[in-house]
Amino acid sequence: MVSAFQLEVTEDGIGLLTFDVPGQKVNTLSAPVFAELSEIVTKLEGRRDLRGLIVRSGKAGQFIAGADLGELSVLSLATPAEVERGVRRGHDLFERFSQLPFLTVAVVDGHCMGGGTELILSLDQRLLSDNSKAGIALPEVKIGIIPGWGGTQRLPRLIGVHHAIRMITTGDTVRGAEAVALGLVFDVVPTDQLMSEARRLIDMAQNDDDWKKIRERRRQPLGMTADQVAFTFSIAEGYIRSKTGSQYPAPLMALKAIREGINLPLSEGLKVEQKISAEIMQSPTAANLISIFFKGNAVDRDPGIDLRAHRPKDVARVGILGAGLMGAGIATAHARRGIPAAMVDTENERIEAGLKAAAKVVQGRIAIGRATTDELVGMMALLSTSTSHSIFADCDVVIEAVPENEQLKTKIFGQLAQVMRPDAILASNTSTISITRMAKSAPAADRFVGMHFFSPVDRMALVEVIRGDQTSDETVATIVTLAKRIGKTPIVIKDCPGFLVNRLLMPYMAEAVLMLTEGASMDMIDKAATRFGMPVGPIALQDMVGIDVSCFAGDVLVNAYSDRAVPSLILRELVKCGRLGKKTGSGFRRYVGPKGKPAPDPDFDPILAKLQSEVRSFAEEEITDRLFLAMLLEGVRALEEGIVHEPAHVDMAMILGTGFPPHRGGLLGWCDNEGAATIVERAAKYESLGLRFKSPEMLIQMATSGERFYPQSIATAKTID
């Protein structure tokens, strides 16, 4: 292996250890890196001529991204002995680092994550650059594990228990002044002054032994009383459970490691952490969440078009037609990323409301310290507005975001053709309507594409890029690149009714309403879904998105997939009664109070009674099966038809677009975990209900052969010793 480290010694006796993994954009801690670093530490342990050591990154603006996740994914499939060795490796090395016979300083310019943070916690001092991207975090709980190389023990001894619990159990990044206030870093300084400030700290340490006393103090028990421990950790546990339920064990396991280790000497606390870390490392949740990380990377590299083979057009200015909820959100997303956006609507009042909505997004971030007033001013300066389409004349891309009405959209396309540049791209933010069919009314079919954002735009990462039969590769590549520029995750979808997310979501929604007519209660249905891991239940979701919207999307799919899609008479009846969900104050439930909290509505009961076919008892297992098997089988059909080309596209689209529980490994990952044969067998129990529960041929073949959507990689994995 080419060396990842360079150790130099200055004339005045300071060691400079530079970490720069060759051929990688970021530094990660892998087995070969650990082996090399261990050799360097062995040499340093014997040096008595050094006054101090500075650890830095050779990659500008980036420190250490953490552990090699490829190796972590292997550990989730390894034997207990292999896991123990992998965990102990980091512990042993960082413990040796912490006892080098001179002051050690980390200079952090950029991201410092996970194992990188645990490395710098073993050093005496830390300096952070004033680079806006510089930050320190222990994000392990986000992939289902805990900081396992000393983080749960060293961080509380450095910044205090309360702050450490927050950092570790949320995985949030700490930056700038907050890092100084917590005591996480000594100071924040300009990047070009990091080295000189580190030298100053080493020079200061030559005059006294305070740094040695601090070292020794951080190796002692924290000395909290039993009452302090009980109070602090019961409050923390209650908060964590309220946020994660029982689906994500890592934050609670991290809390356990902190609680059981902080009143012990550090050496004993580290043993507690090792045991708990090894235990959580092999949990199914950890394996699934790590797999989601890799699926996300796969989608980022290949969203459905090869950007190396198809060069995107430059986009300097974007137009958005519509200043409503979606239009304003789309305009805001572009302006926030520095792309000038022109927003058009028919009335000045609607435009004014759109501008207020845009400002509110950034104002909300200012309130929580994640944006500044200057950013708000800069974003608003990039938003131009008009009631005339002529403002689109110099736009490279125009995104149509008017209501989901095909006749309205196609009429507008004819108007846009009069003002758009001949080479401009027209994108429709439709959620269901055929791109191929609407292309007949577009200015140019090859430069017409679907760009389906999800609501609320500022929070939802997914953008479905839908290519019609005549959409050019250049057009798709341009929209994919544009979506990435504004911080979204684009996935290219072949045109079909409902595209991908709605095509898979609507069977789940329809099945919920159907079970309601068969006697299952709303609460039972929603609770079964949320226990499975969905953010909200399907009945509550109908009210949130709007009964009219759900009804329209359902009808599109019923017309397209009449052999298996089930029409919902209840939705049509609710629309007829003007009960459109939360936006009108009533739908399946009524919404009361200033925050519109859901409550049972007696006025709904007669509507249900009129359409209820039977009343019978339901087991939660049946509700869960019918909801998620309907979704899964449609997902397999979409993959079978080539609507997307990779299983990861299905899984990431459903996670990002619907909140499908990541701890399940994604929709198709869940199928792998259950086993295709088990899924086919479970679906067969419901085939009498209709063809929607008939397993696709692809799944039947997988059940017979034992294939998976994602092969287990332990056989080809890197060494973990």
C-alpha cells in the first residue's frame, strides 16, 4: 500500500503527522491505515526528543470522514470474535495515542466524523478552522451503531455528560463558536493560522505540566452521584424513546455505554463501550442502515444516466411557473443554492404569498442557527417575479408547477412556446400525468421532461426525473445535474402511470381504505404502519396530502392498472362532501385547535357505514401484510418492467419520497431480509383478494433460486484483522 501518512520533524522538535490516503477524496480509517498508523505510533512512543505532535490532513478542507464503511458492513456479518478484534483495534491504537510522551494537537480544517473524531478525542488539544464546512461529529447512531473507539467515554470527560449525550445520540455536527463553548476545541482560527496556533499551544506546554494533569484527570471516573445519574439518564432516555420509538436501538445503546462507563476509570469505561459496541455492531438494524448508506452512494453515482457519457447543458437561470406551495418551494430551493430563479403566477397576491413562503424557509433556519440574515438577503435577491411569461425568455430551464390538471398544463405549454428560448428545457412538476403524452403539447418533445419534487420541497430530498419516450439524454442529464446542484437526490424514472413513488405508494394507501370498509379501525391501520416504521399511518397521510389529491392519483392508477388496482369509493364520497383532509378541517378525521390536531369525527361515521361491506376483526399481522406486501409487489413489478434499472433506485426513492423505514433496509432490502420465498408464501394467502397480491414472475424465480436483490458481500470483503 502507498503510504497514507507522512511524519516530519521540524528543526524545533515538533512532529508533523499528515494523513492523506492516496487516490481517495476523503481520509477514512481502514485496516491498512490502522496498520500503518500503529507502526508510526510505535516510533513516536520511543521519541523523547519531540516537544509535541501536530496531526493534520493533507486534503484541503477535509479532515477524516470516519471509519471505512465497507469494513463496517463486513463486521455486521462477521463472527463475534472478528467483531471484537475490529472494535479493539481502534481502542488499542487511540489509547496508545493518548499516552504519547508529549503534547498532541489536532488541527481540523473541514469535516471530522466518527472514528476521526474519536482519534482527535484521544489527543490533548484540538483546533478548528473557521471554514464554514468545518465541524466535528459522532454520527454513528445514524447507521445503527455507536461510537465504538472511545467516543462514548472520552467525550463526556471532555465536554460534560449532558452535551456528550446530545452529540452522541443525535449524531449532530458541532461547528465554530459552539465547539469552543463546549470545550470540544481550544479555539476556532483562520485556516492559514491553524499551524501557527498549534505550534503556540506546544510552546506554551513547555513551561508547565498542566497538560499532563489534564490528561490524568480525563482518565478518572466522573464521580456523578446515583441521584444525578438516575435523573440525567432517565430524562435522556425518555426523550430518545419519544424520537425513535423502539425501531432504532443505537441511541439507547450509546446512552447505556455512557451511563455504565462514566463513573469508572477510563480504562474500565472503554471495556464497557467495547462490549456494547460489539453487540450493536451485529444487529440487523445496523446492517440495514449501513446498507442504506451504500445504496445512497450507489444512487448518487448512478441516478439512472451516465453523466460522463451524456454532457449536461449549463444552467444559469431557472424559471418557475406557479407561486403556490410547490412553485415557491422549487424557486426557493434554487435561489438558496445561488441559482437565479424567476417565479411567475397570474396574480400579484399569489406572488407575494410565494415570496413570503420563500423567506419563511430561511427564517426558520435562522431561528435554529443554521442560516444567517445575509443568506436570507442573498436568496431573496436571486428571486425575480412577474405575472408575465416573458420573464422566462432568458431561462435555460423552465419548471411548470401549476395544479395537477393535464388540460391546464398542456394549454400553458403552448403559451410558453411563444417566449421560451428554442434551446431551453421545459420540465413539469407533475406527480402522475404521462410525460410522453404531454410532450405532444410541449415546445419540443426532446427537451421536455418530468421533474417531480415532493412536498415540502425544502425538506424532501427526492426528485423523480421522468423521461418520456422522446426525452433526450442531454435533457435528462441536465435536469439530473440541476437537481444535484440544489442539494436533491435525483432518480431517473421511465415514464409510466404514477411514475415510481406514487405507483408504489397508492396500493398501500388504497389497501388501508379498503380494510377500513372491511371493519378495521383507522387507529389500528395507522398504528400497524407506524409500528412497522412509517412516519405516519396511511389514513393520516390521506388527510395530510389532501383527499382530492389522493383520489386523483388513485384514479390514474386504477385506469392504468385496472387488473389489480382497487378504486376507492370512500375517497370519491369525501371529495363530494368537501371533506378534503386537514386543509379543510375534516377528512377521515377532523382537525381542531390552532395546530389542527386530529380527532375522531362522528360526521364521518355515516359515510363509512354507507360504504362498509362488512365488519370483522383484524389481526395486526394481516394489516401489516396487506399494506406492505401491496407496496412491495408493485415495486418488484416496476423493477421487472425497467421503470428503474437498479433495486437501490426503488429503495432510496421510497425512503426519501415516503419515509419508508430505513432500518428495514429499504423496500426490496426488507424483501431480502424476509426472504423471497417467505414473501411469496405470505402474499399467496391474500391472492383471493385480487391480482394485486399475485407475486410477479421475478419474485417467484428468486424464491425458487434463493436469489436476493442485494448479494451479501462477506465472501469478497476486505480483511478486518
